[in-house]
Amino acid sequence: MSGERVEGATHAVEVAAPAGVVYAVLADATKLPLYFSPNIHAERLDFDGESERLRMWSLVDGQLKSWTSWRHLDAVRRRIDFRQEPPASPLTSMNGTLQVTERGPHRTELHLRYHYGVDTARPADRAWAERAAHDISRTQLAELKSYAERWTRLDDLVLSFEEAVRVHGPAELVYDFLYRAGDWPDLVPHVTRTDVHEDTPGVQRMTMETLTEYGCHTTDSVRICFPHAGRIVHKQTAPHVLLEAHTGEWSVLPDERGVTVLAQHSVVLREDNAAAVLGHHADLAHTRRHVREELGRDSRALLAHAKRHAESAVRML
């Protein structure tokens, strides 16, 4: 007869940053995919100022897992309690606490404590869960430390923007173009190759090669598609050489007069590669301008082709 075996662990890291900064990074759920490499997307379902429900997608030991997570945020105690409900398979339960403790004006201690359950009849699941939980915890704490310790410069390193186009055509055809990324090399000049795999409906793993003034760049992405909402969210798991992280969303928004299509991007700049790519004169401001211009130009090109795809079909009717 099977039952549940509960395991637990505690991880800690010291961060050379104010406790308020460390807590703020952890508390902003919508930005977790930008700061933590395993997290692909976080969708806030409910929030009352203290408690929230999130739909999470994360890469766990190379596998894309999804679950609903409940979090309680205590800004006074700088504590976040979390619980997966239901947990990602093969876990039978998962809950824990993030505790941020001030040790000085610019010195913070972060403790992560968690417990997870697995089916006692499945020892392989226990080994997988122990390895996955340990690896993700160490990765996330190291990345939290890296970002938080650059707290005085995060506003310069993080860049968010959007491009938009109006389309006088069916929203379904716009979404169809954005969804069928495998066809882009035949339609969009700067896209030279795409390999798209969709083993799970609505979840795409994509490798894309694009041509820029500095040569070809190859990126790997996970795309999560919401056809009924007209949305495709994406995160680069192997981003552009000038970026530490890149998340974004395509949104198709119909109204009574037509369709607005948005391409939204959020990135964290990688300073150490700027000189090698852009020249020795490149500083952070130069890198920001270059990334904004290149991503904006590529997005506008894709939006223009989505517009043409939808509007040409209307003219043919």
C-alpha cells in the first residue's frame, strides 16, 4: 500500500544588499521569470495585497512543469510562505518559507525552507524530487544574490518596452501568424531558421536564428500559447549574447474597430559582453540603446508581417 514520504531541506545565502531590496525581488511574482532562470512564466490569478495565487511554469531538471502556487506575503516580517496546490507531478505536496533577515544596512541573510512529499511506492520519484529541489534552490539563491547585489544599478540593467500595430483584419489570423513561428524563415527576412517542437499542446520549444548587423545569433525559447486569450508568452532559455534574461509576450487585442497587436519585452542586460559585440567604446547606455533598437526593429518586422497576413486575407474575400 502506497503512502506519502515527506522530505525537507534548508538553504541559506548571505547577500550584500539591503533586506528591503532582497524581499522586494522575491515578492514581485510577475518578475520572477526575469530574475530566475528556471522560471518561465508566472500568471497572477488572485491577489488581495497579502495573499496571492499564481499559475507557474518552470523548467525542473530540464522538464517543463506547471502548478498553482499560493503565497502569503508579510512585508513587515519580510517573510513569504508558499504552498503548491496541487503540486507539480510527481510531488504529492510542496510547501515552504522564504525568510529575509537584516544583518546590517547592506547585509542580508536569506533562508529557504521547504518540505515536499512523494509516493513511497515510487523510489525513483523520490530521487528525482530530491535532486530537482536541491538544484533549483541553489540556482535561485545564487541568482537572487547576483541580482540583489547590483541593486544600485538594476534600474539601468533592466529594460522593458513594447511595440504596437493596428490591424484591420481578423484577430484569429494575426494570432495564427504569431503561433506558426516555424513559417517565419520563409516570410520574415531577418529570421533565417526556426525549429519548433510542440510535444504538449500550447507549449512550444523553439530555436531561432536571426541575422543582425553583427552576424547571426541563435536563441532558445519556451513559448506558452493561450489561443482563447490571444496571448503567447515567451522566455529565452538561451538568450542573446547581450542579455542575461529575456521575457516577453505577444498580445492580440480586438475591439470594435479592429485589432491592436502588442509585442512586449523585458530584458536584463549583460554588460560583460558589450565590448566584444559592440566595440570597446560600448558602455551600458550604448548597450541599452542597441538592444532597444534591435529588439524593437525585429518586433516591428514581425508585427508588420502579421498585419499583412491578416489584412491580405480580408482583401481576398
